[in-house]
Amino acid sequence: MKSLRLLPVFLFLYACGAEPPPPRSVDEFKSDRVILDATLARCIGKGSETDFEKRECNNANKAVEMLWRQRERELKAEREKQFDAKREALRLRQEREEALRRADEAEQRARALDVYGGQVFAETAEGIDSNLSGGAAMGQDAASAELEWTDSAAGSADVTPQENAIEDQASAGSPDLEERIRRLEEELRKRRLENVPQQQESPEDSGS
């Protein structure tokens, strides 16, 4: 009976002599935010009276600092990611604006070339028409002068039907006007040389 009465005393003495549990580590505080917040509240409100409480509060503060640095790194990475995304969007917008500007300049140059090309084509066509008209008139004048010179040299004012056909061809005009005029001049010279001996022989026949 006496031993049973002394059992609680032995248990109390054993409990007092047992080592207390170790304080929570930094990793434990980092993994359990509820215990971390409770420990910080106790450390701030009650303070650290024993060595156990001091070590536990110290580990809690270290866990808070490490969590804060980790959060800062995450925020920095997020800001850099957002910055890269904004920079890429800005680059794409600038490239799009540059492409639109170049397309607008190319369209303006194309319009200017169309207008300039139309003016040059009209002026060139007008110059060609005037040159052809002037060449035809010169051909007619040259043919008329050649016929007059031939008639005066031969002593006759009559023009043969073949010469009239040649003169009509000269007045009609062609793409190769100068070549036709040159051929007409050669043809007229040949006919003139053929007609002159015949006219010289005619007076001799009449005199005999």
C-alpha cells in the first residue's frame, strides 16, 4: 500500500528529471506556417524566458527571414518575366509599325511612278507622232523637189503614172519612213537617168 502511494511521487520526479523536447527547427517552421505564426506571437507577446524559448524564437525569426528572401526571389523572377513579356510586345509593335510605314512608302512610290510613267509615255507618244508627221511632210517636200528638179533637167513638165504612184507611197508614211524616202530618191534618180537619154534622142530623130 505504501508503494502505491509513492508511485505518483516517483512519476513526478521522473518527469522532472527527463530532458525537455528540442526546440523546433527552421525547416519545421518553414513547412508549417500556423506553428510559425503562433510561435512569433508568443515570442513577441511573452518574450523568451527560458533557453528553450530563446532557441525556438530564434529559429522562428530565421524561418521568417528565409521565407521573406524566397518570396523576394519569386517576385523578382515574376517582374523579370513581366518585363520580358512587355519588351517582346513592344518589339513586335515597333516591327509592325515599321512594316506598315514601309508598305505606305512603297505604295506612295508606286503611285508616283505610275503618274510619272504616264506623263513620260504621253510625252513620248506625242513626240513620236510629231516626228512621224514632220518626217512625212519632209518626205513629201523632198519628193516634190526631186520631181521638179527632174522635170526642169529633162525639159518636160509631164509626170509619169509610175512617179505619181511613188509619190503617193511617200505621202502615205510608214514606220520606217527614212528608209522609204531613201528608196524613193534612188528610184527617182534611176528613172531620171533613163528618161534623159530618150529625150536627147528624140530631137535627132525629128531632125533627120
